[in-house]
Amino acid sequence: MWKRFKASWLVRGLGAGAMTSVIDHGVGVSLAFFGAPTRVAAMSGKVVGAVFSYFAHRTFTFKDHAQPLAASGARYVGFVVLISLIHGQVVVWLRDGLGVPYVVAAVLADVTVVTPTWMLALRYVVFPPAPGPLKTDAPPIDPPTPGT
């Protein structure tokens, strides 16, 4: 059971996402600290994190895809633009509209908007599983023999 859990794309994806968040928020907080507008800080952090995220998900999370670099890259860029705009607007609304501190606003936007949408888009649109039998590191389960 544990081996299947560790082999899950969702677990690997959340790990890659955690590393991406560190990069994303590091850039965003740095830019906000140096006086960049909230929208610029939030969107820039998201874009820099997204570049790292693409290669982390391509090589680590979704090992079972058969997508060429250009095709998955184009779909990925489309989702980065969409998610960046939505994320930036949510952070602006939280920080500038409600007075929530930047880091809290960015993390709330990530947890409520980015993570669920992002993981589903990555799995089923950007890096869909290759056709064929399910590939897993877990050993196959033998069917029960009749009469036992």
C-alpha cells in the first residue's frame, strides 16, 4: 500500500509543488519587499516558479506521459498565463482590498485557486497518461485461483 502511495503522481506532484512554492514565494516576497506593485510581485513569482514547475513535473511527477516537449510546453504556457492572471487578481483582492499580508494572501490564493486547478490541468491536459497499460512500480496482484 505504501509503495503505491509513494508511486502516486499526486504525491510526487505535491512534492514538486512544495518546491515550486518556495521559489514562487521567494521571488514574490522579494519583489514586494523592494516595492514592486502587488500584482507584479504575485505574477512574477508565479511565472518564475512555473518554469521550475514545468521541468519538475515533466521529469519527476508525470513519468507516464508521452508528450513531446513542444506540445506539453505550449499547453503548459497557456495554463501558466491563465493561472497567473487569476492568482494575481486573487492576491490583489486579498491584499489591497481586504488588507491581508502579502505572504498570507499569496498562500491562500495558492491553496484555494492554484493547487486544485493546477494538478488536474497538469495530469489531464498537459501531461496526460500515455495510452496503454497503467505503469506502476508496485508488483502486480495475482487473481485468486478458482476452487480455493
